[in-house]
Amino acid sequence: MSFIAQDFDYSKIIAILDGRTQAVIKKHFIRYFHKVHSRIKVITIVMFGSYYCIAKLLFS
């Protein structure tokens, strides 16, 4: 399975990651500056507890 990051306002795919583990997701998003993270307004995730933790870590 893959992880897909998408801009829903413009229907644009931002990234397709090779995996969906916390390590893969964190490695991808940690390289962006806080200025980029602060522009994110909404995160939509499945009800998997692991995703909630990584979203909170990266975007709070």
C-alpha cells in the first residue's frame, strides 16, 4: 500500500510515498520547513491510531 498526499483545493497529487508506515511518512514530511507545515489547514486520515500520532507530531 502507498501513502498519497493531495491538495484537494486544486485536485493535485503532491506526493505518492512507497509505504504508509510512520517512518516513511515522517521521513518525507520532516524535510519541509515549519513555514510549509503551517500552511496546511486540514488533514484527512483513516481512523488508524498510528496516523493520528504522526499527524499530531508533524503538524501541531
